[in-house]
Amino acid sequence: MSAFTEARFEAHEAEEASGIPQPSQVQGRTQWQLTWMRLRSDKVSMIALVVIVIMIILAIAAPAIASLTGHAVNTAYPVNGENADGNPVPPGTNGFILGTDSTGRDLLVRILYGARISLFVGIVTTLIATLLGVGVGLMAGYFGGIIDTVLARFTDAVLAFPYIVLALALAAVFGPSLTIIVVMITFFSWAGIARIVRGQTLSIKEKEYIEAARSLGAGPFRIMFFDILPNLLAPVLVVATLYIPNAVVFESTLSYLTLGIQAPTPSWGNMLSDAQNFYQVAWWYLVFPAVALLITTLAFNLLGDGIRDAMDPRTERLIAARRLRRRVRRSTIKRENKEALESLAVGGTRAETGKKG
Amino acid sequence: MATANDTDGDVLVRVENVVKYFPVKAGGFLRHTVGQVHAVDDVSLVIERGKTLGLVGETGSGKSTLARCVAGLIPVTSGRVFLNGTDISRLSRSAMRPLRREVQMIFQDPYSSLNPRRRVGAIIGDPFAIHKTATGAERKRMVQELMERVGLNPEHFNRFPAEFSGGQRQRIGVARALALRPKLIICDEPVSALDVSIQAQVLNLLSDLQTEYGLSYLFIAHDLEVVRHVSDKVAVMYLGRIGEAAPADALYGQPRHPYTVALLSAAPAADPDAAAARQRIILTGDVPSPIDPPAGCRFHPRCPKAEDICRRVEPPLVTHEDSDLDPARTAVGTDGQPLEEAGPGVPGIPGGEAHVTACHFPVQPGESLASASAATIAAERESA
């Protein structure tokens, strides 16, 4: 017996004697627990999450905040809200915290009401698109054959569509409305999810546990939703998080082009569209809706990236390095810790650059 | 469709002339079939009630395909599979459903045969859910009973497969297969992915369950010793055909097909003296492509005893009594006489009591193939 195995053997005996690693005490972690742990150690993702939560709370509380300021969303205040030339008043004037817009309406209240539209469109379209995409992708991938050919070609066709052109046409035909926006954004979002789900389904359906389910007598829908779907949740969640900011921007784009939300209902897009005539006299009219849009989309994108990294077991090393770095910073720096950190950092940098490439 | 003669006997499963070809497709846009993989080619066998039929053969010999045909997982190209006298090879999925309870499978890889995203309780409870036999607390109780029966801690029903070792995972697979109290369990290399020490535990569990529930097994493996340990009858497959089949002791004691002899000689022996004493038979070449299997006897390109007739005439699966195997027969074969007339055998079905061999020149007791194989190698070297 070599010295190494002997040492291990002794260590094992010592463990058994002290009773430290009781099998019943070992707590198994699910994939979601692990993901959450990794996500929590990622500062950027946590900040993004907090920003999103605050945004959602503000959007829900918009009417309450409006009543606090005493300004209704679509009411113009020509006396207090406009200066002598009839131009918007700057932030902090006459109780208008973020100033007013071109017709003397409270910019803060309008931005908060705009957040309601943006978040609603972003979340609702992504939800519907995810359900559709998962359904189509599962069917195409699992059944294969003619069903796959038809569904996959249709998906490709949707992905190849010039969506702005179709949006212009649809808005012209049906007239712009919230329903049309939701339908349009959903129509252009599900295809990407369907394609990812189809690919994953194709690989998962060859696994032995699918054959096991078939040998038990499970039908195709049971296999799709009980056996394949749980394995798809991780990639679908990542893609869905990254689709929300796309939908928010898409809605703003349509509203900016006056094909989306119509005045006087506020939307970040139509506010920006109005503001471009006034930015020389009222910078705040342009800046604040733009900042709101930027913060929201950035937060969702950063959170999506964070979730993707947290779901990927290969980033465990990066996160371990992050934890160790923090521990080193807190405690007195020990030599071995520093060495461990350096060795991890070498691997970590490689993983980071690999991820970008 | 159904034959009545199966229901009364000891036979649980009767496989009749089963053929399974997989098409080979080529071309991108307009896909067309360019050939057939002859995975299983005209195989017949029987599995007796409460007995174990071992199926051995190397990779690509069609063992697993045959198992999936018997389990009704893939449709057969032709031939019939009878379960309790009912032909199950032509049934639709819904008609097959009640019969699924009778035939279950244990898979080779305990790591890929359990869904990593589902809890063990859900995996073992699946059969009850699919066949709507139990719900809620009742299902949980039955799942825990099963877990206890296969030697798992019933408290662990809420864990994921990743939290179990390979042996424990295979026990989960056994519990799942056992849930519906099937009559036949098809074990597709159930221990080949496990440690040797764990293999014994799982094999003992399987044999205990057989005694307790009167199960029949179709046991597939490439480990000859494992098959010998568990099987009552053994069939040897080569390139989609059964080459030899017999009760286990007869097959291992007196193998008659040159392929079986070579296979047995290649198995590692635990006893060093026995290992030194035995003669290895080195087969030349590779297994031919199952897309274009050789004519005549499928083993002839690699067989040390191959004669001209082996290249032309396919040998039938027949019994050969040792007394029949006089050297004179071999002489007839080398003269190029049609051996079918001289053949002494009675046709038999693999899985029964008969020792059947598909060979024109069965190996006789005491005959050494090693010299023949050495001669073949020398001849090949000269010609090369």
C-alpha cells in the first residue's frame, strides 16, 4: 500500500470515527438551488435583479405615486407645468420632480405609466412566445418526419421575415393598438425559442430514459411534458429572460414610429418620439424616458447573462475564484489562499476569454 | 393470428423468424434508401416461464435489437413475437398498452436510463401513473415498498438520480421494471456498466426476485461468466443470427460452434493455471458489415474450419449428437458433397432443452481449434 492510499485510508477511518460525514446529513442540492447559489454570488446579476424588482414595484404603484404627486397621467398643467414661453419646466420646478413634457404633463408620472406598458408587453409577449415556442419545438423535435419538416420550415420562414416591414403593414391595416403590438411581438419571438427547443428535444429523445418511458407504455405527450420538458427548462429560462428586453425595445421602437401605443397614453417610445422636437429647450424630456428604457433593458440583459452563467456548471470555477477572492479580502491574507487564488485565476481567465470567443 | 399451443406449455415468449432491417439512408434533400442493416435476420427462440435465457454475442451482433423487438419497442420487419400465445408484433400502441405490463426492461447504463431532472419517487412511480393503478399516498406507499424490496432506503424517494451510486441507480431501474409485476424482464446488459463487486449484488437481487415473483428473464450480456451464472439456457448470436443455443452447462461444457469456442477461449479466466493451460483461438479479421453479410454461414470468413460449402450453403440450426460427429463427415464436406443430406441433425428452437448448432462442421469433444486457427493465419500470411 502506498503512502498516499494509506493516508487516505487513515483519513477515511478518522472521518468514520468522528462521524462527521453522516450520509443522512449530506444535503443534496437540486440544480435550481445550485443556480440560485451561484447567481447570488454574482453582484452584477443581483443588482440587475434588484433594479428589475424596483421597476416592477414602481410600475405597479404608478397610480399611487401619481396621487402622491397630485398629478394625473394624461392631464396637462398649463399654469404650473409650463413656463412663460409655453415650454416644459425643468426637474424640481413647482413639484414636478422630473419636470414636465411639451404639454405640461408630469414627466415622472408618465414615465412610470410607460413602465407599466413596457413591462407588460415584455413579460406577456415573452410568456406567450415561450409557451408557443416550447410547444412547437417539442412537437417538431419529438415527432420528426413530416411534422418536423413543416414546423421547422415555418419557424425558419418566421425568423427570416423583415419584422419592421411587417409591423408597418399590420399597423396600417389593423390600426395601432396594444393587442396588435402583443400579437406582433409574440409572432416574431416564438420562432427562436422553438428552434432551441427542437434542437434540445432531438438530442434528449435519443436518451435511454425516453426509451424506458416508452417501454412502460407512456404516450408521446406524457414523454414530451414529463420526461423531455424538465430537461429543457434551464435553456428556455435563459433564452426567455433575454427575450424580455428585446420585446421592451421592440415595443418602444413601434411606439417611436407612432405605430404602437397612441397618444395620450404614455409609452417610453412615443415620449422619445415627442421629445426629439424639444430636447434643445428641455433636455430632461428626452433623457429621462431614454434612461428608463436603458436601465430596464440593461438590467434584464445582465440578469439573463447571469442566469446563463449560473446554469452552466463550467463557470463553477469562476465562481469559486470569486468566493475565494472575497474570503481573502476579508480575512488576513494567508499564503496558501493567495496561491490557490492565483491558480484559480489563471484557469478563470481562460474560461472567461473562452466564453467570449 | 394467435396460436393456442403456446398458452398451455411452459413457454412464455415465442419468437418466430423475426427479421429486423434498418434502412441506410443517403442524400441530403431527397433521402433515399441505399441499403439495409441486417440487425436481426431470421431468429427464432423461446423463453420458458420462470427461466432465464442468456443471449451473448459481441457488439453489433443484434442482441439489443432483438430485445427491443421482443419488448415491442421497435416494429419487426417480418416474423412474429408471441407473448402468452398472443402475437404482439403487429399490435398498435394502444392495443399494446395492457401487454406492456407483462414485459419490462432493465437498461444497460444506469446513468442515462434515469431522467436526471426527476425525483426517484416519480421515476419509480411512473408505471403506476401511466397505467393508472395507484395515485397519491397509495402510489407513494407502493413506491417505497418497491424501494425497500430492491434494497434502497425508502426515505430517499425524494432524491434525484445523481445522488445515488451506479449500483443504487441500477436498483432504481430494477424497481421501475418490477412495479407492474411483469412476467418477463428483458435485461439489456444490466451489469456491464457496474463495478464487479456491485455486479454480484445486482445479479443476486435479480435472482432473488426471480424466485419470489416467478419472473422470466431475457438476459443480454457480453460477459460470458455472468451469463453462465444467471442463465438456464444460453443462445449465442453472431451478425444477426443465432449460431448456437443450449442449456447453459451443455453450451459451456461442450461448445460446438467454432465461434462459441473462440468466444469462450477469449474470456478471461480467474484461475491463473486454467488461464495458462487453455488455448486462445485468435480469430482473423473483423466482423463483416451487417449491411452486406457474407453468403452461406455468416461466420465463414473468420472461421478456422471453413470449407467451400460454408461459403455457399447456410447451415441450419440443428442438434448434433456427439456420436454423429465422426471424422468421416468432415471428409465428405471437403470432397464438396452436399452436406444437407448427410446432416444428422433434428431442427430445434433455441431456448429449449436441445443443444442446437448452426454449423456444417461442429467442433468435436477434444478437438483443438487453435492449430486450425494458426494454420489459417499462416496461410493468410503466405498469400499476402
